[in-house]
Amino acid sequence: MKKFLIVMAVLFLCVVAGLGIFIATFDANRYGSVVVRKASEALGRPVHLGRLSLVWKNGIALRLEDLIVYADAEKTSKALSLKEASAVVRLLPLLHKEVQIASISIFKPFIHLVKNSDGSVQVEGIKTPMAGPATTGQSAPSDARTPGLLSVGSFTVEDGELRFEDRSVSAPISLSVRDLDVKVKNFSLTRPFSFNVAASVFPPEAGSAKQNIHITGTLLLPSATKKGFVEKVTLQTGLADLDLRELAKAVPVVRSAGLEGNLGGKLEAQCQHADLGPDILKGLKASVRLQNVALKLQSLQSPFENVQLTANVSGEDLNVENFSANFAEGTVQASAKVRHFATQAISDVKWSARDLAVDELMPAQSANAPRLGGRLSLDFSGGAS
């Protein structure tokens, strides 16, 4: 028995040593030119790959370095790129025709997405082929994603950047998400998996690396036989960490609203459940809370301070449970219920204002202009359809 164990130990050491020698001597980079050529042909755009190699990273890992896909033939702008990416594949499951990836790590990725006038979304400069109509009498494709066919133990993105342009509207919207970190556990094509996202959006200082938005939740990807969904999603951000000027530049509707200065307070949104697809509203359950928000409109002298809002959505029904704010030396409070807001909206509204200074409700005027004074209190309760 002792000799058997010694033999097995020697064999194991030989396998490990052989594996180490293989990794150290195998030149995966010689296939880099083939990868670049095939990728360029498939995407129709120039592709650059700095290095392709095999490394040991808690297992055999394939590593790519300095990958760039250009948006045009002249290589003047990037469609996507990454500084480094690696994937560790478990070897034994391959014997059972299963692809199990222990981990995928991506460092400093960049991607430029564009929404076109027809509503399609693509990577800038790269045309996505459209599937043709199904042949008459042809049955719908079955879901080929067998459970366990592909799973990823962990998926991480570090220090990424996402640029998005919406060209489908008359006033194009441009959004940049920087310092993007993504962590996914137990990724699967057929089972729900958890995700955690942190990023910097419209930071108050140029070049600031502070992450001011955090999102967590669970996602099931859609397939040919069942709907995907998200659930237990939480979004949190400190509004004081957003630069309103940068937000207005990116989103014209914010600029037209006449907001000025910087916001304050906190925003928290939760989505208990939402089905992915065109009928997303049917199963939607979500809520929004604003706490201690401050905002100023250019058309009014007085700012809104200590704004509190609690609202929730269930299907096509919106319920604003409470809205309150300090305004014009007084207070404003409101609540509302909107039924079928996506189709034929029916609303019940209650609104009250207490002890507002009338002169604060007027636009800013010169010192010699006539002024209207007094205090104002109002109550309103009604509906609209």
C-alpha cells in the first residue's frame, strides 16, 4: 500500500510538472494573428490584439492583452477595447461536455453603444446582422441552452467605461459611465444569478473617481422558452454626488426643466420583480424614495428644500403615497394615484400648500419693479381622466 501511494504521488508530481512546463513553453501568442484576422472578418472592422497567452491563475487561464476593435476603417475611434482579460476553465467538466469557467476577469474595458433611429442598439460602427423571418410552417426553435452547459463561478469587471448615445430622439442623449465595477456570482444561462454594480455617473469634479451609484440584484436571462426577469434590485445614489450641469448636457430634458445649482439628498429605488420584455409593466413591482432633496428652478426665486417622496408602482398603477417639501417660506404636500398610466391614465390627486410667501412665487425682478405680497394657502382634491 505504501509503495502504491508513493507511485501515485510521483505520478501526480509528474503531471503537475508537465503542466507547468506546458504552460511555460506553449506560445499561444502565435495564434494571435489568426484571432485578429477572424475577428476582423466577422466584425467588418480593424482589430488589434497586443498579446495572447496561457498563464496559471488558480488554474489554466487564457489571457488577452490590449484588445481594440475600431469603429472605422481609418482607426480614428474605438468601438470597444480592454486592457486585459482572462478566463480560467475547469478541465474535468469538459469530459462530460460541460463548459465550466471558474472565473472571468476583465480589466479596463471600454464599449461605445449607440441606439439608432429605428430603435436598434449596436456597438458603434459594428452592424449587427438581423435574423430573417421564419419559414412558413417552421416550428419555433427550442431552447438549446441545456442546464449546466455553461456556467461561470465568478465574473468581474474592474475600472470599465461605458459610453451610450441615443440617436433615436430629436435631441440626442449622451451618457458616460466611468469607474465601472461589476461583480457576478454563479453566472448561468438558465438559472438566476446575483450581480453587484458600482460606477461613477456625472461626478461633481472632472476626473473624479468616486463611485456615486450602486446597484445590486438578481437576474435571469431570457431564452426561447421562458421569460427573463430581474428581482430584488436596489439602486442607491447620493444626489449631491451628481453634477447637474453635466447631467443637463447629456440629457436635454433636464436642461429644459430649468434646474440650476446642484442637487442634494438621496435617491433609493427598489424593484421587487420585473419581467424582461415588451410586457414588462404587467409584473412590475417597484418603489422610489427621495430623502432630504434640494433643488432650484430658474423660473422661481425660492428653492424646494427638504423634499421627501415615497412612491410605488404595481403593474400599470402608480401610487405617490407622499410628497412634501419646504417652499416659499411655507410647505407643500401632495399625494396621487394614477391607474393604467401606460394606456388611459386615470388620476386622483390631493394637493395642499400652507403659508406660502406670494412674492417668493414670482420670477426674479428688479428692485424697483412692483411686487405682490401676502401669504397663500391652498387645498385641492380631484381627479382627471
